[in-house]
Amino acid sequence: MLVDFVFRKKHSSTEKWIALEVKQNPNLSACLNGIMKDSLKIDAMRNSEYDLRCFWSLGVHKAVDKNVSVYDKLIDSAEKHNVEVLGNCFESHPIGNSGYAYLLC
């Protein structure tokens, strides 16, 4: 299995890794769907020879209307895929005036 980025914290154990998966899709729902599938892939990988300290997902999508809760859509997608999401580990912000936003969870 391949992970987009694997790195470790400076001066930490050389055996423990942090995984980062990046998804980009103009559609928020499709981007979240990809993030959830990656979460399942990484979960399977955690049970292999790799020792992952943690796993992060970075999603880039077209910015949504301010009335749309990205967090609620994330939780809905996680429940649909049976993936646990830590609510206090979530950020979503527009990327300048580009018309896009990022989601980090």
C-alpha cells in the first residue's frame, strides 16, 4: 500500500511514522468520500508492519456556501463509511480568493 506522504517528528523514534493522504476534487462530497476510503486503507495498513503514530487527511475542494457545514458533511460521510473522526482534530478554511478551500482532519 502506498501513502502520499510519510514523515516523522524530529528527534522522535525512527520506527513511528505520521501518514498524510491528500485528496483533491472540486466536489466536497466526492473529496470526503476519497478521504474516508483512504482512512480505511490506512487503518488496514496500521495492522501491518508499519507503525503509524497518526494519520491525517488533507482535502482540497471548491469552497461551499457559508450555510453549508463542512464539519456536518464530514461526520455524515464518516458515519456512512464507519470511520471514526475526532471532532477536535478538524480544520476547514478558504484558500485566499481562489474559490477553493481545504479540509484537514
